[in-house]
Amino acid sequence: MLSVGLVVVICMPHVVEVFAGGCSLCRMVVDMVTVGKCHDCILRVFDIDSGDEEVEKKRELYNITAVPTIVVDARIKVVGVPNFPWFCSDDFYRFLEKNYPFRSTPG
């Protein structure tokens, strides 16, 4: 008897914020996250050159000093182009929390 199982990947929704400029690497990261995120996760892309007050406040809050930078749920911060595929799952976010924790700067 052959039993076929179905694997269902369940992921809690996350807020993924990408800080980007106009460079090709930034566009590549935005595309990577867009393709890899699940339909429940929220993707917000911030143009650091926009001059927008909200973007400036978030840049200061997350200490954004380089682009691209990805911030997830204000708990994870990946600076630069990730060297891993973006694939939304609970295991993936545990990996990110362990390896890319957001550390706020002392103020």
C-alpha cells in the first residue's frame, strides 16, 4: 500500500519592510521578497531617497545605513543582498531570528 502525504506550510503573517534605493541590487531584493513571501505577509517598500517623513523616522528607528536592508516585524534585520532564497515559512523566520536579530542602537 502506498501512502501519499500532503505537506502544508503554515506561516504566521509578518510585516516585511525593505529599504531600497534605485539600484539594481535593491530591485533584485524587492523582487526576491515579493516572490518568496506568502499571501498573508505584508510587504512595504521604502525609497530612502523619497524625503518622506515616515521613511526618515523608520531609517532612524532601525538604524538603516545601507541599502538594501530588510526588516521583519521590527525583530529581524538583514543588511545587503541575502545569500539565501526568501521562502516564507515558520522555519525560515526562526532561521532569520537566530542569524539576523535586530539590535537597536543604544540611545
